Amino acid sequence: MTIFNNDTRQKAAKAAFDEIMDKAKYDKSSPLHKQLNEAESQRTLRGARLAKLLDKNFEKLDPNNDGITRDELAQALLAPWGFSEEDFTLIRLLQKYFDTIANMVDEEPGSDSRITLNDKEVLNQFLIYSDLDLYTLSLWRAADDVADTPGITNENANI
């Protein structure tokens, strides 16, 4: 009978885990594969391309011309067949970063409840001229919000 020490067991467990993770990453039906692809598409869909997709889809997402609300985004997310894969990625990004985008222009007291044409135009300027992705833009906006919080400085905000 062979007895394995803890180091050997840990190495074997790590090798088994790594093998399972590799299979999950490359198996297109695995949830991990889908999550990794979504994260990558969110990081690579950026700049001018993202601005162009937003221009193309704004009217469709805002049928009553009063700004895109969370409800309107939810309705679009429930009907993915009405959008290309790139358009649908944009919609998921709009939902994920809704607060950042809706507050690009301060049009309402407190937190804004819709993405207006003004928000879209300001966002497009950032996207086109800075080549930011929405993830980076949201980090930038979060840093600005922390700087405005009483008692929190950049030194103690972990920025």
C-alpha cells in the first residue's frame, strides 16, 4: 500500500483542478467558457466601435424618446433574438454600467434614473477620444465619486 504525504496530495489535487478548469475553459457549452468570453468581449468592445453601436441602438432601446430606463434595458435583455451578438453585448454593458452612464450628465437631483441623449453624447466623446472601455470608465468614475465623499481621500480610498 502506497501512502501519500500532504505535499503529494496537494500537487495531485492541483493537477486535477487545473485539468478540470482547462476543460471548462475550452468546452463551449460550459458556463465558465461563457463567462470568460463575456468578460473578454466587454474588455475588447471599446472606443469608437462601442460609440457606433450605442448610436445605432439608442432609438430601439428608447422607443418613447425619454431616455433609456432600466426597464427598457430589461425588456431588450429578454428579447436577444432582436439584436446581433455585438448589439446584445452592448445592452449587457449598458445594464452593468447603468449608474455610471446615466450620471455622465447631471440632469436630475440625486442619482439619474435613465440614460439620456446628453449622457449618450458625453459617453461617446469619452469612448471615441480616450479609447476607453466601459469597465475602465466605470473605475475612473468611481474614483471621482470617492474623491467627492467627505472624509475619504485618495490616500485612504485604495485608489
